[in-house]
Amino acid sequence: MFEVDGDTLDLRFNMQKIKTLEVMHKISLMSELSNSRGMLSFYLMEGLFTVGLFNATQEKTVAGKKAQEIFNKLLDEEGYNNLNAIIVGKLQEDLGFLFR
């Protein structure tokens, strides 16, 4: 979880969000994760973050430009490796059956 501008934000993934991402980027997420050994490309990390971002304080998704702005802010604060680990960890938590 992250705190940004007084709101608690979280990443929440489900199969529909993954399908949406795969169609948008014309990739297979599991293939990408396997080939990169869990190190997401920049565009895929941003894509996952923006489709999965959820404002837990307001109980609503964060979309579009606002999600991208938050991604850029957290990338600057957390660094690439830490943000990558957070995203992959959350994927494993929410969609664990994909990683068995």
C-alpha cells in the first residue's frame, strides 16, 4: 500500500485486468514474466500499475492520467527495483494460481 495526497492506494489485480492489459499491449503477461525472470519492462510495469491502482480510502479505481502521475511519482520515490517487486508481489498475492 502507498499513501499519496492523504489517500491510501493499493494495487488490485484480477483476471479481467490482466486480459485487458494483454490486449492493450499485445503480450502474454506470464510469458513476459518468465522471459524476464520477473523484471518487468518499463511499459509493462506502468501498464500493470495503471490497470491495478485502487484508492482504498475512496473505494474506487484510479484511472488514466492520474494513475500515470502516481506511477511516475512512486517510481521516483521507490526506484525501479522496489516498485517492480511490489507489483510482481501483488500479482502473486492476487493471482497466485498463475504462479504454481
